[in-house]
Amino acid sequence: MDEFNALATFGALSNVTRLRILKYLVRMGCNGKTAGEIGKAVEATPSRASFHLATMTETGLLVSERRSREIFYKVNFNSIGNLVHYLIHDCCKGNNTVQSCCNPKDNCE
């Protein structure tokens, strides 16, 4: 991840609804949820949820998958791991205190 991508990803997270979406989808795991289910869970109207889901998908935080007539969204754990890795190794220069707090791993593959 480079500085430009990190800023875009942070920008995608700098909204309360998007942060709620991310937290919800992390809890839901690898199967994902539909836009309607996500909107209901985070108390967002369908159009508002779709807008935020599109923004998060564009930055790579989420991936979408069409299943029949519905689109399911799920967290791209690799993208989150790359962001954490960028923070730890580029921004924090491998600071041991920061580094000891997390070990990103993709559990969906």
C-alpha cells in the first residue's frame, strides 16, 4: 500500500455509517450480507447504504459478489491487513509497542 491508497482508505472510513458497516461486516465474516441487510443493521436507508457500500468497494475495503439477483458485500480482510501493515511499518517505522498489538490475517481464503 502506498500513501495515496492509504489516504483513500482512511477517507472511506472517515464516516460514521461506513465505520458501522465495516464493523458489522467484520462480525458477519466471510459470507457477507446484502445491501438491504447491511442498511437495516446500521440504520441506513437503502440509497444511503448503497452509496456508502459503493465508496467502500471502490477503495477495496469491501468486495461484492452477485448471487442470483442479489449482491452480497463482505470485508476484504487483505485490504484491512494492508492498511494496518502500512501504519505499522511505514508510518510507525516498526515501533515494537505498536507492532505487538496486531497480526493481520485473512481468514476468508
